[in-house]
Amino acid sequence: MRERLEEIESRYEDLSRELASPDVVGDPARLRELGRRHSELQEIVRVSRAYREATKQAEEARLLARQERDPEMAEYLRQEEVAAQASAEELERRLEVLLLPKDPNDDKDVVLEIRAGTGGQEASLFASDLYEMYRRYAERNRWKTDVLSSSPSDLGGFREIVLEIHGKGAYSRLKHESGVHRVQRIPVTESGGRIHTSTATVAVLPEAEEVDVQIDPEDLDIDVFRSSGPGGQSVNTTDSAVRVTHKPTGIVISVQEERSQRQNKEKAMRYLRARLLKLAQEEQQRREAATRKAQVGTGERSEKIRTYNFPQNRVTDHRVGTSVHNLPEVLAGGLDTFVEALLEQDWFGARPPTLRHTAWRALARRPRPCSCTTSGRAGPGSTRGPRDSTRRRPGSSAGLCASDARGRRSNT
């Protein structure tokens, strides 16, 4: 790992020098690309330097403690060594996470689609709740949101709403939200007090990059002819009209509005590029539609990925078996418990248990719920949050209670 960190730091320094070059400052595209690569390496370099500094402090404290004759000062230095060593271990675990391969879409913005599923008006109201939940989650992360389109229902919900989310790492945090979300509660339309089960589907797509249209001159047939139409200067007198044929697609563009052949050709090429761009976007939309269908399924209750149970004040993610007994907090944007558990499964699911545990501890910056929160002690209407994961019984793994050390239980 040391050699790789040295290579990354060397590349980071090279990028820093390039960004300061006057030639790069004058090239916006190059500046943007170098800035993106520099930003990707910045966090790794920062943690790597902090790790080296902590290791150095631990070694210095160890040497000084051995040479110190004053017992009190020697004890103080040993405590400093222990603290520096603990810091170094934590930074090393963070580096393990940062050095894992990244999804190329992780830093992209997000297009998030929410659609009412099974359940009629109640499903539309639940889709509105999910919209508010993701909007508030974006606010907590200081991301910007913008509604692209919506289809309101009669009772104030949404049959469909599409939300655009702009922010660093938005896709990496939200990509696991795709699927069927199930709600269990007494709807406002229910007069008998019975609990209904409804669903809404969520699709998370990385925002598409602008499609660049590259036209090979060999693919074009360009003809000139005399313009026709009402009389006037240059009509039927000069070969100013232009016909451009794109051989691979068969698109034919004819332009004769301008007096100059050059102007007509420029206009024809702009029109051709627009037509080709539309074709490319339509093909991209067909691929995204296939991805969306794979993500959301049919919207049936049995396909749920997460359940929001109002009577039990519980939210359960069925993919990782994680439950939180604080439903209002989740609907207010408190999704980090589920997001981080899904990232753990995504990144370390196929890795050895030791690495999976130590690297995940570096990620868990907030207390995570233990399995004890699924025991049913939190009754209806309870607002008790998850137990602090830093409390543990003797013999359990660090940061987890004894039941978590044996494995999470799934609460369906």
C-alpha cells in the first residue's frame, strides 16, 4: 500500500503544478478535467499525510518514553504513544476504504424518479412522502434539488415526480435507493381504522453526460445546387443552396435560405448535428428505460426493498436486515444508517470478514443501530432512536453489541 500511496501523491503534485500553469488556465476543458482528477486524489493524499504524521508521532513518543527517567513523564509519553497509534490505525482503515475501486458514476449528479405503485391514492401520498424524504436528505448533504416534472394526484400526493439532485457524491450515496418501497399504515382515506399496505417505486439514474456528436467527413455527401423559390437576388443564378447527406443514417438536410453557399452549409451542418444528437439521445433513453425497468420491477408489494411501518414506528431495509425504530427521523432525511449499511454490503460483501469489519469501522462516522432495536421493545408511537452502537457487552466486537457480533437479524 505504501508504494501505491507514494505514486498517488506524486501524481497529485504533478496535477497541482499543471493546474497552476498559464496554458491550462486558458483552456477551460483541460482545466475542468485536471480539477476533477485533482479533487479525486485530494482526500487520499490528505489522509495519507495524516497517517504518516500519526505514525511518526507514535514512534517518537515510544523512543522518548524508553529514555525518560521520570516515571510520571514516561507514563505521559506512553499515553501519547497509545493515542497516536490509535489515530494511525483509524487513518489506515480510512485509507483502505479510499483506495477501493470506485464506480465511474459515483461523482455524477442524479435523476431520481418516484412513481406511485400499488395502493391507489394512498400510494400517491406515499410517493409524496418519499419525495420529501429525499429532498431533505439532499438538504442535509448540501446538495441542490430541482423538480424536472411532476404529476400531482387529487389528494395532494404524486402519481409521478422526477427530481434532479446536484452535489458531489450524490449518485454514490443514492444509487441503492432504487426499487420498491412499501408503506404500512392507516390511510387518510380509511374510515374503518384498518392498516393498508401500499408501494411506490424509486429509480435512481446517473445524470447523462452531454452526448458529443463527432461527424466523419467521409460519411458526408455534400451537393450544391441553384436555389429555387420566389424571385430575388441570387435565386436561380448561383449554386448557393446546399444538400448534405449523412450516409450512415440516411439523413438528408437541404438549406437554401441564405444567399451565401458557406452560410447555407454552416446552417445545414448545425441542423445535421442536432438531428444526430437527437438520435443518440433517443438511443440513450432506450438503454436507460431498460435500466429503469430492471431497477423498479413491477411495483408489487412482494418486491419491496424497504418497509416503512407506521404502527411499529419502524423502517426496515430487507437487503441488509437493518431496522431503525425512529420513522419520523428517517422521513426527515435520516437515511445515513441505511446508506452506509448498503455501501458496506456493496464494497465488502465479497471480502474477508476481518477486512470487512475493520474497513467498515472507518466508514461509520455516526452511531449505527444494533440488532437489539429490532426486538420489538419500541411500541407504537415510540420515538426512541437506535441504541448507541458504541455501547457493548464484554467480549463483543468494538462498536457493536453482542447480538451484532453474532450477525444482524432481519426484521420483516
